[in-house]
Amino acid sequence: AGIIGGEYNDFVEFTGQNAHFAKNGVIHKVDYPIVPSTFNIRQRVAQLPENPANLANSFAIAKQALALTGLDVELEKKSRITMMLPNDAAFTAFLALNNFASIYDVPVDKLTILLEYHIITRRAFFNDFSTSTSSIVTMKTVQGEEMPTPVADNVNYVFTASPYNAPAGRIDMKLTNGNMHVLRKIQVPKALNLKQVP
């Protein structure tokens, strides 16, 4: 990672052992062209679809929750973070399990804690997360607690890679102020007396 043209690029990967030394620096082959991100996390969330017929690819409730708590605006002020964004299927299951009729029934203070728990205080990539239930990786969240990251598989994440911020991409969305991944299950911090969907 480093400053290139005034911006950070910390998500490109080197391909193999291919350093070439020159008089004025080093050349590496990379896995993708280095294309600067053009959207921040808030802008990318706003682009995500709202589709009641397909809750796994709908984000209406997530947008409502972020707006209710004011975290949609806060996301623009933060940098080098990771948003673990639950889809509407995840929100619907969580709300039903905890006897909330809608996102508007969740007290705003609790909703804020819940969403802040889904914001990691560093730029995290899919390969950084837990690899198995016996090898759990924890990461510090804006809420203050460490989140045991869900195992990096299609059970916990909407698994569509997004090296170029493709519209369909749902993991490793690389944005100007951080990364974003879509979760299939809401994670509940210890600070809340709420149930987590197994």
C-alpha cells in the first residue's frame, strides 16, 4: 500500500515473484489494472438494488437503517474502514427472530450499536476473514467490540467477486474510503440483548 497520485492503493496484489529492479525503483506485475475507485461507501450503498421479490439481492432495509441512525452520513466522514452490509434477507430474518415488525420498531440507540458493529476499523478483504469455525479471526469495530468475522464462504457472504466494482459484485467492493462486503446474516454484539440468527 502506498500513495500513488495522491491516493492510497492498498488492494492490488502482486502476482508471483516477479520484481524487476531499475535504477529509479522496482517494477512488479499485478493481478488487475490499478483503477482508482470513484465511489465512497455511502454512494455505493445508494446504488445497490431494492428488490422485494429477491431479498438476497435487495438493500432497502439496510438503507433505511443507515438513514435512521445517521450512519449513512457518517460513512462519508470515515476512511480506511470496511462495511459489512447485511442484505434484506438478513435483516428480515433478524427482525422476525427478535419480534420486530419492521426496522422502524428497533430502538434507534440499539440499531446504531448494531450497525456500528458491522463497520470494521480497517480496510479488510475477503481473504482476511475467518477460514473455518476452528480458525476465527476477530476484527475491531466502530462500535468498540471485536467482531468474530463470519467464515469466508457462500453461507455467510453473498459471494460474487468485484475486482472492478462491477454492479453485481458483493464482496471485496473496493471504494474510495474503504471496502464493503455483503452479509447473509446479521452479527449481534455482546452489548445488545438481542438474538442472532444461527
